[in-house]
Amino acid sequence: MTEVEIKAHVYDLKALRERILQLEGICGPEYRHREDSYYGAGDGPGVLFRIRTEQDRCEITRKLKSMRGLAEVNREIEFSVSDPQACREFCESLGYQVVIRKEKRGEIFRHEEVSIELWEVTGLGSFIELEVLLEDPRGADEALVVIHALLERLQVPETAVEPRMYIDMLRSR
């Protein structure tokens, strides 16, 4: 799976939420609370994978990241596990350690093929994420056109776009 995503700082969450709700064909919101633990090798170069817990679900994700301008275009390898604690213990028994943790709460909307997510990220503030998931990575450029057009419709200025990953922002605090 390929994820095409742009995230941006949000300075007026209420006004942006209202603009999202005014989009024709909008679905949602779904309320979410996500807790992410990012793992790396003890002496390795950084984050290798993420364990995400959300309500009664747990997913393991490895992102092979690349940037196209201000957007992330990532190949994602992801699967679910039934026992988050056993998964953590298994990973730690192999020598992986938590490098950083992230918590975010928010709402997810759907507009056509785009996931529009409004988040409050603990320690970082409010963000919007626009994301398209693709089976074929060759559709990334077209997805970026759709995302940029939607950002413009929502009046999110390009100056608010944040190219850094959340974990890099958390580390630099």
C-alpha cells in the first residue's frame, strides 16, 4: 500500500472543522484516540517500525518514507495483531526499544478518496492531515493534485504545511 499525505498546522480548529463539514459529500466524523510507540534497534539509526493502539485494535507499521515537495509518499507494510502487550514484549525480546511515543486525538472525515483528519497531537498542537491510500504508487502525482486542491478549498495556506514527521518534531522540543 502507498500512502500519500500532507499535514499542516491548524490555528483555528473550529473554523476549519466548519469548512470541512460544508464540503459536499463529506462523511464522518469518526472520533479516534491513537497511541503510537516507535521502535528502533538499541544502537541503530532510528525508527524502524510503529506499534499503534487505537480502541480495541493494534497495528504494526513499517513506513518506507520518501518526500515529494512538502508531501510524504510512503510505502506502508502494515498488519494487525490481537495482543498488543505480547507484541511489545516480543519486539523488546528481540532487542528493539521504544525510541519515542506519540499520542493524538481527533476526528476523521472522508471526502471521495481522501481521508481528512483533524488531530490534537500531545505536545505539538493541532494538525490537519489529508491522505490518500493507493494500491499502485504510480497514482501518487494524481493524488497530490487532489490533496492540494482540497487544501486550497479548505483555505489551508501552504505556509502552514509541515514537512517534518511528528516524531522529528517531538524530538526537537
